[in-house]
Amino acid sequence: MNLSGSTTSDPLDASTAHLEPTSSPANFPTSPSALTKIPDQRWQIFPAQPEDVAQIVQATELSPLLAQVLLNRGICTPEQAKVFLQPEAQELPSPLEAFQDLPLSLELLINAINQNQAIAICGDYDADGMTSTALLIRALRALGARVDYAIPSRMSEGYGINQRIVEEFYEEGVQVILTVDNGIAAHQPIARARELGMHIIVTDHHDLPPVLPNASAILNPKQLPEWSPYRGLAGVGVAYILAISLAQSLDKAQGLSTPLLELFTLGTIADLAPLTAVNRRWVKRGLKLLPKSRLAGIQALIQVAGLSGARTLKPEAIGFRLGPRINAVGRIGDPQVVIELLTTDDEGVALERAMQCEQINQKRQELCVQIEQEAIALCEETPTRAQDDRVLLLVHPGWHHGVIGIVASRLVERYGVPVFICTYEDENREMIRGSARSIPEFHVFEALEYCKDLFEKQGGHRAAGGFSFKAENFAALRSRLREFAHRQLDPEHLKPLITVDAQATLDQMTFGLYQQIDALHPCGIENADPVFWTANVHVVDQRTIGKGHLKLTLSRGHGKSNGMAERMSAIAWRWGDYYPLPKHLDIAYRLRTEEWNGEISLQLELIGARRTQTPEPSSYAEVACAEIASAEFMQGDRSYCCRLAQNGADPVLTITNAKGKMLQVKKGQRIGTLSSSGETAREVNVCQPPYNDIIKAALDALNSLDRLNAERSLTN
């Protein structure tokens, strides 16, 4: 092929990018059937901020990738970065000054302890409520108080203190009631307690109602300014501040702060509280204490969860291993099991209760799998309804009230729409109870308020909620939710959102980077683990493992380093439905480690995948696609080579000139890319001159080759 220069115009040297859409380019001559699929997601990638990154790198010596992560978290100056990386250096205001009713609360409790008055705690049946209850029981007993507790029944009573509990406390001679993780909206039970002459201290963290209840004292971080470091405390955090402040007032904090901090850490992470401000500071301390905890219950829980021997614990160990075993009891068992687990000092009792937690959690897992499968089957009967309605409302008899919220979260991940999942409360199917989980653009509490005339009870916040209603209102509720969803959501919102911090290459994923990420820990809500993305990755190997997971080996989609393409192991949880993935992908992932036979290696945890958006080969020979056909052709007096290759499910046409400039376009696309070695690819409209002419010439050459090959096959 003649690749010599010429004086006539070369379309690949054209400098103007035409982006106005006209008609699609001609069909490619060959298109193998697409046998692969990928998650249908939308990616939100933070914009790069190189100047600000450079300042933070200089101040902290972090990798530029992690400096970008800090910027994405709103940490915008070197000074803020230093405080974030060293949270103990932050100066905290006194809780006695921050919480207006804390001095009064301490006075009431000190008087009760000194006068040997009975104190009772009303807790909640989730992990936050149970750890809060256990924390205050331990603290008050250690400080010499007479203390008991009660937790309402999830199945028959629902959330929060109620009149039955108040009346029973009164009959037992209780003089002071403490609510934990509930009570901020319990006007009637609190009024009844005051009427009976009892003091009641509300410790809660839920949103404030328009009118506060008539409690003796209220401790709620939502009463504090937005900038307060205590603003993000969970219920267990409020209980921790009350307990530590009480112990310090009685000069008995020594020896008590460590076990209370461990319970604070367990409850804060399990409740998905934001790991910022004081939560980050105290959880960071607590995570170091948990592996060597002196609390018999925590050690037993660590043992049954398979975490014995761990030198350190990270939030995911609590979020995915310890927390679910506690939460499962509150969902489908008796919360007393967890309270005894976390308050006993008897190792035998602790192990027995931990085993009960394990058994209940296994049952919870089985229920979740069963209900999820049944819910998916219901959805598949009318597969377009969720996307058309922009919200999913399901009801089915026999589903367990305690786990439908977990299933709702999984359906949100699967279908990308808000999910309201329900079951019947009674055999007559007259009443329905449900849980809601949402996507960022849909406010659950506002949706429940929009439909409140159809509910018997409802409550929640932006991301989740609970409700009950008469079965006769089901059709009306579906219509009303659909109406609200169409007002709130656009079609592009109806895909699961993947938030990505920065673009990286596989060779940047090193143990050094992993160790630096550790400085950002503890990661969790509002301080998420860094998510990176890499373009045009080659799936070398893939297989399904376990209960619907994918195990993969990945390498760079093109190019080589020292003659060897980098390879990395990857795991994609619950991606079995996407097997097999295309051979070439853009991927979004977190950096993890895995241990096998005593050896620790790096692993990518895939959370996102999409078909490669812009291939970035350094030359025609390095395009990492499965070739379908190639040809040489002339356009005017210039020579070109063209190549048709399979990139995932999409055929890609590549045309290269003598100078190494490359035009690429996918089948059916109006916009292609024009690039050369060492330059950033730019978009061009291939339906406009001069690109449409050269594409037509390339397709003619490939079609001619197809005809020639067909003729040869007939004569052979």
C-alpha cells in the first residue's frame, strides 16, 4: 500500500469537528450477534481539579488520585485535608454547651441514682436502638443505678415508645424514663408519662416534628446547627454522650469509656450514620479497640462471624458481618437476645446468644432470598411497569414484615426506581404494611405525605420509610405514587447511579495506594470508599462463583508495559445475571485486598461497567478488539487501511492514514472520534463531509472483500 504523502486534502487531517446530527452512517457489512449484557447504569464522574489537587498533594503527600477524592468530599483546602487525615487534632465544643438539655438530663439521672430511684430505658429493635439500650444499661449499672428496659414489638406495636410501655413502667415504680433512638414524635405516650408524675428524657436523632413533645429533657443532634460536629450522631451517639458525661460528672469515667466506645462504634456503623466529624473521630478509635474487646458479647459475635484473629476491623466488617447478625434479631427475632449479648460478662452466655444471632441471621438470609425471587417474578410478569410508572409498588401475602425493607433495597439496585414493597398484616387481607427505599432524586417522606390520606400510618425520611394502609386503597395508592413519581423523576433518573471519583489506570492500583486509602478510613456514609474508573479494560477470564457472583481476571484493553499486560483479579458481587460480560469494558471499582493460603493480593471490587466509550489505542495495530475484517483502499490519491472489529457487542470501524491519524466510529453512531498518537481524541460528526465520504469508501472496500471471500468459498 502506498502511504506516501500527497498534495490533495486528507479528510483525517480536517481540523473542524462537525457535531450537528444528520443521518446515521451506512450499515457495517458484518455484525456478530450480541450475546453479552451489562448493568444498565448511569455514571456520575466528578470533574478533575488539577490545580486544587496539586495543593493538597503538596500539603499531605497523598496520591493525586486521593487528593481528588478529598476534593470530591468537600475537603477543599490543605488545612481541611490535614484535619480530616488527623481527626484527633480537631478541637471539639463541650457537649454540655452544645446540647441545651444535657445539664438538666444529668441532674435528673444523678438524683435518681443518689435516691435509688428506678430508671427505665425504652429502646428500639434495630441495631442502633439495641446498641443504645445496651450502652446505657452498662453505663447506668456501672454507676450504681437501678435500671431496666423495654423494647416495643416490631410485629404488633411498631416503632417507638407507646402508652402500654409507659403504663407498665409506672406500675413497676419507675421514676425516670430514658428513650433511645426514638421518642421525638411520641407526644401522647410522653404526655401520659408526665401526667403520671414520671420524668422522661428523650434521646433521639430523627428529624424534629413541628411541635416537640412535652418531655422533661430532649437530646437530639437535629436541634444543633448544621455546622456542629455532633449533628450527624446516630441514636447510639447521643446515648454515648449522655453516658460519658454522666460518668465524668460522677468522676467514674475511668474503665467505662472503652466498652462504651466499642458499643458506640458498633451501633454507629450498623445504623449507617455519616462517618464525618465526631463520628469519624470516635469510630476511628473504636475500630482499633473492637478486635481485642473485653466485652464477652462482642468477642462472641466476632467469633461466630468468622473474624477472630483480625488485627483490625474496617467498617465493612461491621456493616456486612457483625451488624446484620444484630439487625436480624430485631427484624425476625427477640431483641432481648441482643441486649443480653451486649450486657453480659459471662462468656458462656455470650457465646450462646451469639449463636442465636447467627441462626436468626441465617433464617433472615433465607427469607430475603425467597422474597426477592418472588418479587422479581412479580416484576417480570409486567416488565415495563416499573419504568412506565417510575416507581415500583408490590404486595404479596406471606412476606415477613421484618425483611421486606432489605428486599426493597435490592430491588432498587436491580430496577433503578423507588420501591414500595408490602405484605398483608392479617389473614383476611384487609390491612397492608410496607417499606420503601429510594433513589437520590426521589424523596420518600414527601411521597408518603403526598399520599397520607390513603395511609393509616406513615413515616420516614428521604431515602426510606414505612407505612400501613387498607387493602382497598391499593389501586389508589399505585395511581398516586405514579403521579408523584412522574412529577419528581425524569426518564434518565431510572437507572442505578454510580458515583465515580477519578479516572485511573490498572497500574496505579498498588499496595502503596491501598495503604494511603487507609488514611481516609473509616469510610462509609458521606465518606464513601474511593471509586475509580478505567477505560477499555480487557476481560481475560470470567466465571460465576458462590450465590450469583462473578470472579474475573482483567488486563488493560490495549498497550503493554515491559512486554507484559497488567492483570488484576476482580470480584463483582451479585452480578451473576450479567455473565458473560463483554470482553472489553469501562469499569468502575473500589480497591480491595483478598487473602488466599496466607497470601494477600490486591483485588478490584466492581460496582459499575459500561461499554467502552472512547477507545484510546496508540496505533492501528494495538486496537484491542476481535477483528472481523480489514482492507486497504484509495480515496483520491491517498492510501488508507480500514479495519472492522468487535468491541463488546458493537462493531467498530477504524480508518488510519499514513500519518497515523485514526478515525473510529461504532455501528449506527453519528459521532465518532478522531485521534493520533499522543493527542486526546476529539469527537466528529461522521455523517458530515469530509468523514462520510471516507467512511463510504472504507465500507465499499470491506464489502468488496466480503464478496471476494464469498466467491472464493464457492469455488473451493
